[in-house]
Amino acid sequence: MIYVMHSNKLRVLQNTLNDFRPQRSKKYIIVSTPTAFLDTVFDKSVLDTVYTSTLSNTAPRYESHIRLDVICLPLHNFLSSPSSPVVHIFLQDKLLQFVSEDPTAIIKFFDHFIETDTSASFGKILYLFFNSQLNDDLDELEKIEDRLSIIEDEILSNEHLNVNYSQKAIAVSRIVRLTKQYYEQFSDIIESLSWNENNFFDDATLKYFKILGSKLDRLLENTARLLTFASEVREMYQMEVDMRANKIMQLFTVITVIFAPLTLLVGWYGMNLMMPEFHFRYAYPVIIAASLIFSISIIWYFKKRKWF
């Protein structure tokens, strides 16, 4: 897709790169796939090796060349895998190119931009495109916080004893960590763009980038807070598991102590010896009564101390 800047307004020029040659007096924005892009490189002042080496590297970054800025950034999605579509952006004085294996989201952004009939420069278009990647992020982070709060409430309620909440907390923290890493890389790119090494941006655009940098800082703070929250939820779950284990061990200990005197009596009178009390008429009832008294006394003592 090829767009042309006319009186600082963006318009669709044509939807194919075939037979297109940019005019020096106009500014263009081009959205294409890597294959189509390499087949129709428009600026011969830049070596083809720069383009090929740039497209082969999908790491998020900013590069500054002579009369050319290069940006590589994944198209962000909270639930996306590490194989999210990557967009390479080539910025020159009169040419702005977006290259991605799946340019659908980029074309959708420009279609919306044209509908609003907004007057803008390359710098403002970049700002609006970058900002569109962050539009719903605060809401998504709030949803993640609510998710962690639900997990926390379920742990404290002890209603779902067979659920492994540690795995749930780890799954959430993994998403937050990937998001935090994305924000850090994004923030580095915006900071590097603000240096304006090739003087592509005016003062107004640099202010836009400063606003975007502040927004990324706030998002980074939120992700750091969510990581701490997820860690606290995991620790809470582990404490609950330990407390349950301690209660079980405490119960076993109480049972063992209750039956300890009875075990002693069984061992004592289980010996194959003729003891004097065997000839006592009430020996058997006395032993039964003593066993009951021992057991009841121990149970009463434990209850009084609230050991179970």
C-alpha cells in the first residue's frame, strides 16, 4: 500500500508497488511485506545490504544511519507469543516505510488515520502509531491485577484446596515479565529517536516522544508493581500450603500422644509374664478406666491449649 502526503494530509495513492517511482517533491508512506519491499527498493543511495541485514534482524532496536533511521518493534499483544509480528520502519526525509510479514494492523491504522483527516508530519504519524500500540495497555494491566486479586481471595477462602495457585501466579507473572521487557525495549527506542540525529523531527514531534516516554515509564512502574504482587500471591499460597501441612502434622502428633499411654499399657501387659495384678478381681475394669482417664485428660488438655 502506498500513501502520499498532500498538504500535510495523508491520502491513498495506490495499493501496489508495481511501477511506482517516488517524486522528490512529495512525501510518501509505504506499507509492504519484506519480499515486496526488497523487490522495489526506492532509495538507491542506501546500500541494499543495509536493508537486507536490517530485515534479517528482528530484535527490537533503533539504528541511525546516514539520512536513514531504522526502527524494529514487535506489534504488541498481551497474550501473544514471542513470535508476534515484527514491523521494521525505515524513516528518511521524504519516505517512511513500514515493512512487516503481516501488515494488516498497520494498514488498518492508516485507514483510520485517513478517516480522521488528521494533519500530520512523519514524526506525528510515528508518535500516533507507537501510541496505538499502548492504547489499551492500562486496562489490560488492571485486568491482570484483578486476576491476581481473585487468585488471592480464593487462596484465603480455602475453598479450592486442590488447585495449584502457584502455577496460576507463575503464568500471570510470565505475561507481565514479557510485557515489562517489551516496555523497556520500546522506551529505549523512543529515547534514541528523541536524539534526532538526522534532524527528521521538529520540536513539536520531540515533545510527542517525550509524552510517549512518560507513558512508557508509568506502564513500566505498573508492570513492576504487578510482578511484586504476583510474587506475593505465590508466597501467600506457599504459606497456606505450609500451614495446612503443619495442621496435619499437628493432628498426627496429637493422635500419637493420645495413644501413647495406651500403647504403653498394651506393651506392658502384652509381656508373657505372670504379674501380681492378674489375680486381682477388678484389674481389667481398672485398666480400662485408667486408659479412658488418660485419653480424656490428654484430649481436654490439648483442647484447653487450642492445639486442635
